[in-house]
Amino acid sequence: MTITPVSSLDLPVLQPYRTMRRPADQQRQGIFVAEGEKVVRALLKSNLQILSILLTDEWLSVLRGDLEHQKSQPDVFVAPKKVLETIVGFPLHQLIMAVGKIPKPYALDDVLRPSQEPFFFVAVDGLTNAENLGALVRNCAAFGVQAILVGETSSSPYLRRAVRNSMGTVFNMPVVHLENLAATLGEFNRRGIMTIAAHPPSAQDIPALDDVTSCCVVFGSEGEGISHDVLTACTKTAAITMDNGVDSLNVASASAVVLHAIRARRKPFRK
């Protein structure tokens, strides 16, 4: 493990920490930033490649044992508290951050192995808000979703704010990027995988769904919901019953309710 004390953030290798407001640049470089104690600890426990860690001397003392056992042996940069406090988002990064390499996306066939049946997938359509996407990833992990399918109009779950809001659960969640979500849902229908659109205007409440075995639940954008082509490709629609004139919930909240309810209705797979 190489430990380098720094008194400023001018080194080229520290560029990702200086430009945390440029997520597109980080994506082009194939990297992501992990912020805060819990997210960095989750990264250290994962199998992802860690390129560097930036932290205070106090955090180095706490995590030295974990860092020494890292296979990837990241470069460790130790900076004074006053230097790290100059980085945007100081209350969130808590004086400890890391840069990791975005893992290679899974292919669809990787998550469709018969040994994984019954399947439980989530797909996102037009979901671009990083905070909501990260919260949805965390909900997926909590309720046993096997993979997230990212439609062609959705953002990456490895955006900095998405990683932070997922609390690091994205590090262990298979992510499949799709070129045509509607076509993939059509393929699922032919395979007998139920496709369920979580669509607020739906007349069918979640408890009215039949028992579910293999399924893919689709969540749409914050403002527009699920696009016409994707909605048409789904065989079922489901909604959350709401009172007091409320017609929808934030996708982060809605996904928790929907996934919990559907998990309760899933039945063991029998060939």
C-alpha cells in the first residue's frame, strides 16, 4: 500500500475529487466516486477495483487494516481536514472518499441463467435523477432483486449521487445496460417472465396481481412515468392505492412499496 501525504489537491491523479460536479467526465473515464464512511466501507468489502482513496490521517488510522488487505492495493492520499473541507459536498463525504473503476456491465444472458430462476428483475425507463436511481438500487438490494436493467433513456447507477444514495449496494448488484428496453420486455414475455409496469394510472392495485414467479418490474421517470412503447410491451400494470387525492409517489418511495408487495406474492419456481 502506497501512502502519500498531500497538502493540496493539485496532483493530476486527484482530479476526480476536484471535479465531483462533472459526472459525465467521470463516466467517460470509466470511474466513479464513493463518498462517506458507509459507502467507502462497502466499496472496500466489494470485489470492485479501487484506484485511490483520499482521507484524513484519522480515517487512515481507522481503516489501515482494511486497506492493507485490499487486492487492488489502491493509492492512498492523506490530506489535512482543511484541504478536504474545500471539496464540494463536505458534509456528505465526511473527509473520506474513494475512486473506483466502473465494472463491466453484465450481458443479458449473464442474468438469465436457469440456475437463477425464478427471476426477479427491475428495469428503469427514462429515470435520470441520480438520487432517485440510487435509492431504487438500495430498495432492489433490500427486497432481493437479482439484477437492474437500465433502459436506453436512463442514467447510470454509477453516477456519484446514485452511488451515494444506494449506500454502496450498487457494488454488488448486477447491472445490465439495454439498447432497447421495450424489445427486451417482449423477449421476457416470450420466455414466460411476467413484465409488470409500476404505473400510477393503472386500475389494478398490486394486491390484485396473480401469484408471481419470474418477473421484471418496470419503473419510469419522475415526471413522465413509463414511455408508451415500454408500457405497451408490459403484460401487467400495477399501482399503489393512495388516498387524499395523491396520484403518485416519488419513484424511490414507490419502488419500496411495490417491490415489497411483489416479493410477498412470488411463488417458488417449478419446472
